[in-house]
Amino acid sequence: MPTIHNLGFPRIGKKRELKFALEKYWQGHSSQPELEEVAAQLRRQHWAEQKHLDFVPAGDFSFYDQVLDSSFLLGNIPDQFKCVEDFNTSHSLDQYFTVARGRSFEDHDSGCRHQDLSAGEMTKWFDTNYHYIVPEFRTNTHFSLNPQRLLAQIEQAKKQNYRVKPVIIGPITYLWLGKSRDKSDRIELLESLLDVYSELLQLLSEQGIEWVQIDEPVLVTELSEQWRHALRTAYYRLQNIPVKILLTTYFGKLQENLRLACELPVDGLHINALDNEQEVAKVIDWLPSQKVLSLGIINGRNIWKSDLNHLLKWLKPVYERLQERLWLAPSCSLLHVPVDLNSEQKLDAEIKDWLSFAVQKLQELDVINQALTHGADKVKQELEENKRCIVSRQQSERIHKPQVKSRVASITDDMVNRKSPYTVRAEVQQKRFKLPVYPTTTIGSFPQTGDIRQVRRQYRNGQLAETDYLKIIQQEVKRSINEQEKLGLDVLVHGEAERNDMVEYFGELLDGFDFSQFGWVQSYGSRCVKPPILFGDISRSETMTVEWIKYAQSLTDKPMKGMLTGPVTILNWSFVRDDQSRAETCFQIALAIRDEVLDLEQAGISIIQIDEAALREGLPLRKSQWNDYLDWAIKAFRIAANGVQDETQIHTHMCYSEFNDIIEAIAGMDADVITIETSRSDMELLDVFDKFQYPNEIGPGVYDIHSPNIPSVAAMVELLQKASIRIPAQRLWVNPDCGLKTRQWDEVRPALSNMIEAARQLRTAFQV
Ligand code: GLN
Ligand code: ZN
């Protein structure tokens, strides 16, 4: 029979138990043994959910991040943290948390996901929304094995009588994920790194471990010959240790690395089999006959039920051919999906039928296994039930709205383009707004105090009447406008007090979305996100922001920016339907946002900002696929934005500074103004403008909102002077990096006051 297994289980807990335990510990309200006990308890529960598998994973549990765990396992701690005591003891977690969080950590939920400098650098794990701590390398980096934590997890599973498959990140992926801090070539460290991996595998074999899962997801990316060579070196070196290696790849197809992956001297290969029948067929032909082939047949990153009958039909001949060489698993670690659908009490019953979270996915695997081993009759009922759900989803009127589909089909070029080019618009807009040079504005949100959050919560739970709620939020809008007028900003915002989250707010108002109660997935450390479930054709049944913005505009003579989230960001931060292309779904959202933009314009709103905070993170793993993504993503933005008249000014905002490689696409959005994050990179980002003449207006953020520090006038003047070397002053705006919702008014007031003073000084200098 086939072997069924799992690459990793979510560790945060059904009800985010790990998050709460961690935060309690960080606040000093619990002891280390108490925290360890919660962790052990969670592992016990998670293995129990996997007990029908032939192997359970161990080592997939982490207190913060599995890459940081690898750094500790391999004894690779950045120098600046070596001063923290207890480095080599397995008892103290404090050094670990110091590397993870720095010393004065703040939880930023502005959507920008940054942290203080003193903490280890964090970045996105491949093309997921999970963030890992970047390993650091130097020429003299020395590795040493610290296996205690991994061994303890293995020991715990064994004691509970599980057949354990330890999970570790492969040496090449580990190096590839890290950064050299002294310009040395990190591949040079491979030999000494392999010493430690050998030692580890040796140790695992002595512990009676039969199979080790070694993750090398780099194999689905474009690799230079140097990296491909490193892979060969590594696995030739590790092949003689008496433990079997299952080399796992996920998140994409192997493509040009397929042959390499088949040839590496390991005992088994796991590949992503979703939508990948062709590659699977090739691997079956190419894989040496002594090797195991593990197919990732259940989507480990999305929440839809698998079509089991379809899978079975495909797998039957595969199984006949491979027999016990066939292993089956989810496509990747289940870290990226919520834990258990059964926790959901409020989800719409029809929609719930279409979903599958981690626990359910492993049950799907079991049904497939039973059917292959004993025949489909053995699981007749399960297969019929699955079929019912799949058909219900294919045919539901909640999902399929002919008028939405036909609207997308009839998108014309006219809808994608502004009426006139930027230079013409700029003149019309200058006449309308008469803004000074270096105009000042903010990105959208103002501080969200505990009171505001509480009011929103009470309203949500029905403890506060709508009229009372509206009154309180209106008060808040009024307050933020007063503050802005007192400060003397040129273009105002309403402050977003009514919004909990920039995507969720729109998801709740659009048709085609639903929301889970406990559908949390880990974003980084203890921080989780609960992505909206985008299940159907998207439409807007009523205006979403117009009343708020109209109200805000009625309180001031200054222009008030209408504030929207863009289609690409809404798409990228949701669990998205898999029954049509992402582009198609994105165009549907774009049309809904377009309607809102036009309604705002109708209501007299003269400036509209459409945030695309997540545009960059949707880039595919392979560069060769970037253009395809950018083509439809930029088009979607243009559909949303470009229906307006010349005199309406469109802004967009992005919270990152690395866009050198996509600057042309960003210019292609043709927003009149773009605001971006730059203050922390000291305007380095603007280097790109030496080579590329950015055509429209730009506000390089001069105030780092991720830090409580109040930037000085001089510092901001200097940043803007640097910017004006590359971008003509007439096209520069003055603004913070991002929204201010995580800050306090006491910080925001002096910071903005300094920012406005900086703009004033620059204007004076400009006129002279
Ligand atoms: N307008 C949003 C805000 O100010 C933008 C947030 C973001 O870019 N992450 O909060
Ligand atoms: Zn931002």
C-alpha cells in the first residue's frame, strides 16, 4: 500500500494557544516550564490528529520560526546576539527570542510587517505570507550542532508511540535563504555546513530514525549552475550516512531542475503534484527504481476540498505502477492553512461544505489511501459525500454570477486608460488644487486607540447600536481632521477609524467573500492573520466608503482623499478560489473598486488613493513568470483607477522600498501620485531613478512610522534633498512611510509637525 505522511502541521493551535502562551511569557506572566508545557501539549494534540498517517513529522514545531530554529540547530547565531547569556544551553529560550524579536519589539499591524533593527531581519518565506528570520553569514561563520530541541521533539513523539520522520531544512535552502553580511560568498561555507549536517544525520540514525525529511524548496526556483552544483555536492556527501533521506520540494514545479532532482542520491523525492500531471509522469520515468516518489496531492496552501474522485482516477494507474514506492502527502507543510474546520460554528453551511483545513486535509489523504489500498468501495460514502460538495461548489449560484463574468469579459481598453496622459492631467489638477511645491499628506490611518477598537468590537458583537457607533466614529473622524488642520497638512484623510483591517473591511462589504472565526495562519512569531475567504464572483451591492469620505469632506475646505484598498492587495491577502485564474478574480475585484472610485468622484471627492500594499508580494517565485503576473496585476489596478476625469487625482501607496526590479510596471500603473517606503533605507531606493525616469509624482516616505522615534526637521529635509537630486521638486510629495494606526497621537503630532516644517523650509529654499 502507499505510505501517507505529512510535511508539517500548523503549530499555532486551533484557538491560537501558542500565540497566547508566547505573549504571556514575553510579558513575564508565565515561566519557561509553563510555556514548554503548552508546547508539549500542542504537539501531543497535533500528532493525535495525524495518528492515521504512516509517519508523523517532528521538528515542525517551533516557538517562533523554523528557519530560526535551523540557525540555532546549526549554531549560527549572528554576532550581535552572542552577548546574550545562555547561548548553548537547551534550557533557555531567551536568546532565541532576542534574536527573533530584538530588545524593544513592537507588534506592528499596519500590514507592513517590519520590526526593529535590533531583531534579526525578517522576510517572506518563498511566495507565502509566512515570514522567517534571515540567517546571516560571514566569511568566518562557524557552525556547530545543537540538536537538543530537535531531539526532544523526536523523543516526545516516540514516547507516544508514533513513527517519527524528523523534518529539517536542507543545507542548500538554508544557505540560499540567508544573507552574507560581509560580501563573502555563502556557498563557500557549504563544506563546513555539511560537516554539521553529517553529524546530525549520524545522530538521527543512532536514534533509530529510518527516514528524515529534508526540505529543499529552492529546487522550484531558477538556480544558477553554482547552486545546482552545490545541491549535488551536498547530497553526494550525505549519501553514505545510514539514514534514508526524503528530499522534499514544494510551492511550484521543478521544471528545468526536474532531472537534477531525480538524480540526486537520496532515497525518495517529494514533489508538488497539484496541477502537475505532466511532471509527475516524467518523474515516474526518470526516478531510479529504488527510490520512493512522494506526491503532494492535497493543496497545503489553500482551503478548498480536494476533488477526491478525480484524484483517485489519476492515481490508480500511478499506484499500479509504483506500488509501495508511492507515498502521498499534502503538497507542502500545512503551516499555511488553519487548523480545524470543525472549530467553525458560524460559517455559512453551504460554504463550509466546500472547505478543508489542516485536519480535514489529512483525512482526505486517508480516504485516498483507503481507496487505493482496498478499493473505492471501502470509502464509498466518503467519496460520494466529497462528490456532493464538489458539485455543489461547481454549480452554486452563490459563486457563479453571469452578470459579473460578462462584465469582466467586456472590459475595454478605454476602461484601462486615463482620458489624457499624466502631463495634461497634472496641469488640470494643479489649477484645481493649487497645492504648494512639496505638498504634505499622510497615508490614510490615524492612531487607533484602544477605545476605537473596543467600540468597533462592541458594534460587531451587537452590544452597541448602529446610530451610537456611527456617532462615535464620526467624532473620531472629526478629531483627526481637526488635528490635521491644526498641523497644516495640505491633503487630508479621514483616518480609517471604521476599519479593522484594510482588506477585511472591503471583503465584508463585497459579495463573494466569507469570514471564518478561527481561520488563523501564522504570519510571523505569534502574529497570525485570518485571510478572508474569497469564494465567488465579486460584486458590490452598495457603496463602501462614500458616506464616510463625504462626511469627512464636509468638515474641511482642504481636499479629502478617498481611501480604498486595491484589487491586487485584496486578492493577495485572501484565500482565493481555485476554480478560475487569479487574474480573472482580480479583474472582478477591480470592477467593484472602480465603481466605488466613480461613486466617490460623483460625490465630489477630488483625490482618491488606492493602496496596493501587497502588489510586490504576489510576484511568482520564478522571474520568468513575473511579466505575466505584472501584466494582469497592473491592468487590474488601472481598471480600478482609470475611469476618472482628468481633474481627479489618483494616488497609490506601497509599503516597501524594494522595487527597482519592477519600477517600470509601477510606472505603468499611471497613478498621478505614488507614496512609498523609503526613510529606513535612507533614500537608497531612489537610486533606481538614476536609471529610470519615473514620470509621475512621488512621495518617498520621510517619517518611519514603524518606530516611536520623532524624526527631526533636519533629518527629513536631508532625505528630501536626497530625493530631489533624482526627482524634480515639482513632482515630490512629503509624507510618512505608511499609515499611522499603530502609533500614539503623542508621537504623531510632533512628528507630523516636524514633517510640515521640513516641507516649509524646502519651499522657501525652492523659491529663492
Ligand atoms: N491606507 C492604509 C493605512 O494608512 C495603508 C496601510 C498599508 O499600506 N499597509 O493604514
Ligand atoms: Zn504602507
